Amino acid sequence: MTEDLLHKVNQIRVWKPETVIEIENPDGFRLIGKGKQGAVFQIDERRCVKIYYHSKSCQRELHTLKLGAKAGICPEIYYWDTQFIVMEYLTAPTLFDYIQQNGMTRELSERLVTLLDTFEQVGFNRFDHSARHIFIMPGDSMKVIDVVHMIKPTPVYLAKKLIGDMGMYGHDFVNFVRELSPKWYGHWSNHWEFEEVMSQLR
């Protein structure tokens, strides 16, 4: 990063006085999104910066991003400090948007099974992720963002968010996974909340 760009990033303030994230962005970087941990800004054509209101969240996500980046499932990391991480800005469609346009296929389900297997291989143990935070990259790969809570004290096997975000296509996805991966289908179907998750798909 150039000194000028680093100076501009350091001028952004993100804080959380109560339950809502507050932002001061004097250089007018485009706000991509904000959530419980902080806010994300696009700083140029290929990079964005996630600024955290709490340094612990920053360090936790940095750790998981590094694990995922080694396996090619998280954005490339360019720079970090105690309160922010500069990373690759993803322009590919999200899984959520992709499904709305193309529906669910066996091939896409197979790619998602591979992604879950990769979660396990890199040390993630929360095997659930929002379809809005999964990007369909060129070729066969996928990348995920917002990974601060991907390592939990107790494994999370039921993919409630992932399946739920698919709406009516969630049924197709689960049926494909039943054929493709008895392991993941078994984790889901044996969970006490599975039937409720499936009943809520619209």
C-alpha cells in the first residue's frame, strides 16, 4: 500500500456506541457493507478494506482469512493492522444472486460440497455460510468472505443459512447432496432442526 492510501484508510473511523455501527469516512470511499464487526469499503478497483470496531474481531478474522486464502477459498490479503484488513475486492456474482438467475444444478451442488470439504481441511468447523457471502469465481472455484466466526468452540454441522438462503432451490440442493455426499447429508438429516429448516423453504 502507498503511504497516501494508508493515511486515508487510517482516517476512517468505525465505532459501535450501542447496537449500531457508526462510520466516519472523510475521503468518501464506497461503503460496500457493514455488520456486527465493522464496515467494508472499496479503496480501488482490486482492493477493499474491512475496518473493525474491536481489534479482537480483526485478529480472529485475519487468522481465518489466512487459513482460507492458503486453500484459495478466501480473498487474497494485502495488508493488515490492529483494526483493519486490506484484501482482494471480489467482483464475481454471489451464490445468492447466481441461484436467482440460474437455479440449482448438480454441478453447482458438487462445487458447494467441495467447498464444505475444504472448510474441514483448513480447520473451519462452522459448516454453514450465507449464500450472500459465497462468490462464484471463474472456473470451478468459490471464495467466501465474512469468516470471523468460522472456527467455533463446538462444530456447527447443519447448514441452516446456506440452505435457507436458497429458498425453493434448497430442496434441489439437499437432494443433490444426498447423492453426492452421504457424509454431509447425514450430518444434516440427523440434526434435530433439519425438518424445520426444510419446511421453511419458499
